[in-house]
Amino acid sequence: MEENFIRNIIYYRDHYLKFFGKQRPEVKKKLNWTLYLIATVERVPEKYFKHITGSDGIYEVRVEVGSDIFRVFCFFDKGNLVVLANGFQKKTQKTPKNEIEQAEKLKAQYFNEKGN
């Protein structure tokens, strides 16, 4: 079976991998399924992938498993390269500001390192 990847997904440092490693098997499975969807579908439904309003190009990967909600922040590099930053379990209606700030900080570090 030939895969048609529209986007490549990479991890910035080990922030996402540390988050992923702490999750239950069913959460890992759903995270992997959602990332596959983002990599292979032209128009990803907003239910799974959404721009964070008021941010500087930060997007969230949205995953629900039962009543648990998880978010992984990411950003684009060169249009079709998705760079995964930090992830967390969402426990309130509003996304914590410190998580968005962390994602923006990681994005700045990524592009700063890339430029050097």
C-alpha cells in the first residue's frame, strides 16, 4: 500500500516524545491516528487540527479519548513540514495561556537554531 503524505511531521527536541511516552496505550493510538490524518489528508477537519486564535502561527492537534482531552501544539516550517512542540492534557474549557506561551517559545527556539 503506497502512502501519499501531504505533510511531513517531525518533533522539536523531545518535548512531544516525553508527553507521548506518559500516555495510556489508547491515547497513544489516537495521537498516532490523528497525526497520520494530518499527514495524509488535504483538508484536515478542525475537530482534529486548528489554528490557535491570537497566536503567531501555533496550531493544536486535538485528540479526545473517552472524556479525556489532549492537545499537542505545533507549527509549520516551509508550508508542509509540521513541527510538534509541547503536549498536555486539557482539564479546563480554556486552553492554558502558559501552554500556548511555551509553544511560541519553542517555535522561536526552533527557528533561531535553524537560522544558525
